[in-house]
Amino acid sequence: MKTILIVVEGGIIQDVLGIPEGVQVVVCDYDVEGVDIEGYIENGRLFRVNGKLCTQIAYEANEDTTGEMDTDDAIPVTEIVKDDEEDAR
């Protein structure tokens, strides 16, 4: 199986989509401040990589991850206007 490693620090992964069969996506998140460390230890998802703690979760192809996001209604943003700033809040 091929593995894709995504490294995150200070960001949030909402979902991982479009994973083909035979591929595993591993998210390694170094932002562990405020995380339930004991819960991650119990689930076997807390690791030390290069001396730093991180949580890891693996995604594989299944009916929830093989789909694609519906981008038919997506509109490219070429500039930020006041309405966009209010939506972001």
C-alpha cells in the first residue's frame, strides 16, 4: 500500500476525499496543546517523531473518502470584499 503523509501544525483537517484504492493517507498533527493526551495514548494514536509529540490518524479508501467535493457552484475569489470578511467570522 502506498502512503501519503500530511503534516499539520496549527491547522484543521476537515476531511480527506478522493483516496484511491491501495492508498493510505496519514495525517500527522503536531498541534497537541490542549489535546486529550490520555485518549490518544489509549487509542494508539500518539507518537513521537523527531523528538516532538504528534497525533496520527489514517484514512483509506472507502465509500466516504472516495467521493469528490461538489465544486459545481464554486466561484473563484479574486478579491476580498466586506461581505467575505463578514462570512469568515
